[in-house]
Amino acid sequence: MKLFSKKSIIFYSVLGAIVGFMIIPWIRSLLDYSAIVEILITTAIIIPMYAVLTRLMKNFLN
């Protein structure tokens, strides 16, 4: 995988926008914890999601 290729930069930008504007606010609305606990839980969901989507989109990135 070429990390700094044009396709991978576009892919991660779109993925980051989707996560930042749609998924994270939804996750935070479900939680009623302190900010530190929310960050830890959200990170535990977002990082594996990136790994799974990268594997699924491997053909697109190559």
C-alpha cells in the first residue's frame, strides 16, 4: 500500500470526514461519561474500524 499516493490520501480524507462528522457524534451521544473515558471508548472503536476498512479497500488503494 502506498501511503502517500493520491488515492490513499483521498480515501483517508473521506473516511476521516465520515468518522468525524457522523460516527463520533453518534457514539458520544450514546455515552454519558467523562471526556477522558469517552475519548478512550471512541478510540477503541475508530482505530479498528480504520483497520477493517483499509483491508476491505485494499484493491482501491493499490
